[in-house]
Amino acid sequence: MSKNPKNLQLTGIIPNDVSSSLHQYNIQASKNEEDSKKENANPHIQIHLISTSMNTENVQEQNLSSKMNNEKEDENYSFCKEYFKETWTQLFLGEQVFYPLINTNYWLFQNDINYKMREILVDWIISVHDKLNMQKKTLFHCIFLIDAYLSRNVVNKKNLQLLGVSAFLIASKQSEIIVPKLQTLSDITANAYTKKEINDMEIKVTQSFDFNILSPTADEFYGLIAEHCEFTEKQRYFGEYFLDASLVDFSLIHYRPSTLAVACGCIVRKFFNLDGAYSLLDLPFLHVNKEEVRACRRDLCFCMKNLSNSFLSATKIKYLSGKYLNVAQLCQGNEWIAQIMSS
């Protein structure tokens, strides 16, 4: 079903490391013929990102959260290899419960929003998540909640960002030691929503799922694979780059989290010429379909290639930073696709 072009406006903070790229978030800021073609080819979507200053208490809260999360950085993938099979199995059982909550065709009944608006929202959330230096699971859990909620509830474009920031709050409460305050979340939307509106939407979302929201995420599956395959830090970040990019691209929503994780693991092993690039597919307890993983691997590569020409640049900017060892540079040009897709 085709959708009429719709407008979407989001307001919020600009992370410090992307403030010089404001024009990338506004299609109307086209400067050349190529950008003009993009504008004509896509629905008219405009984002207004407003840099806001937060009060001292919120800044101190963020700094403390950043410090504690940095201390936990080395523990994010400290899964015991001895329990790899058992942990994966438990996550897989959880996936069987939660994955059906997402209707991959929910745009068919959403009258006021479309998938482009969803992609813009996710791109903004990735920027905010990176700015606040929060746990990986918070990001993936947040996007799951957004998609699952939109699968069963009609939302208008005015409240789409409200849904996003409320899902971000819910996910934070599941994964973070220090949870952003309601005022902080209001600030990052340039006060587009009040604390009460955010809190009310939080209640509405959790009640929609009867408070049963602890879903396994793709980053948890990938963490197990990274540990099992003994990826170096650079190799692990390279796979995370593909995994984060998959959040933005709505065409990948039909892949299960475990499938995405295994596909990213295969991409890493193939790109870095590790022995047995596809040996993961031979582990029966992973419960993956080999053909589906190959298709997912191909779609992830196309997703990454499209990312290089997209005005949605939060993921690329994030992984071009030294914090993630500049792994996005490895995907510049076209040689990397041939290397990964060679078999």
C-alpha cells in the first residue's frame, strides 16, 4: 500500500560531535544535484534539532552515568564461554515469546506516519543514546518497544517522538544504573513534551504489554558470539556497526535478533579473514536457518552501502569516532562488499 508524503518534525539536542553536520538532518538543505535527487525521491521529511543547555544537576547526573558506564565497558561482553550454549538457548526461548509482538507490516494501518519517519526517529535516538553514553541494550530494547507498540497501536506524527523518548526511559530502567530524569528527557526534546506527557506515555506503553517487556535483544546475542569467537575490540565494534545500522533500516525488521547477530558474526569473520567464516552456521543450538542468515548478511551489506549516501548519519558518525576505533572507515568505497560477499 502506498503512502502519501507526510511531514515529520523532531526537536532535540545535537550531540557535540555532530553539531557541525546540522545540514545532514534537513533534506531542504540540499547543496548539489545529488542531494536534490534524494529530496525528490523521498517523502518530504524535515527535522529541527535544537541545541539545548541542561541544568547543572542533569549535567552532573550524565557525567556520573558516563563514568560508571565506562567502568563497565570491559564487562559488556564478559559472558562465560562455558555457558555459551545454555545462555543462547535461554535468549532464544525469550525471542520466541517477544518477536511475534512485532508486526513487520504495521505501516498498513498507521495512517499518519510512515517508515521514513520511523527511520528519522531511530537515527535521532542513536545520537541521544551515544551522547548520554548508555548501555547497548538500552538502545536495542528502546527500538524494540517502539516497533512492538506501533504494531498494535495507532500513533500520530505529533506523538511519534514522544513514544520514542518514553520507550527510551523504559529501556533505561531495565539496563542502566542511573536513569535519566524526566526533566532531562524533556530537555533533549527541546521541551516539546512535558514531564507529565512523557510519564503518561511511559505508563501507556508498559500497560500495553502488561508490563511484560524484558525482551532479548540482538546485541545480547551478538555479545555471546563476539565472546565465543574471541573477537578483538576492533572486530567486535565492526560487527556492532552493522548491527546498529540494522536498527535504522526498516527493511531489516523481519529478521529475528538472533539471525541478525549470527549474520553480523559471519560478516566479521569473513571481513577479517578469520578461520571458518561461516562455522557459526554449523552450531545446531543456534537454531538459525543457513539460507536466512546468508540473505540477512547480504541485506546488511546493502544497508551499510545505502548508509553512505543517506542523510541519516548518526550511526556512521558514531563509528567514525575514536571511541569505536574508527571502524566506519573500513566500509568506505566498495571493496569491502566484494570481500564479504565473495562466498
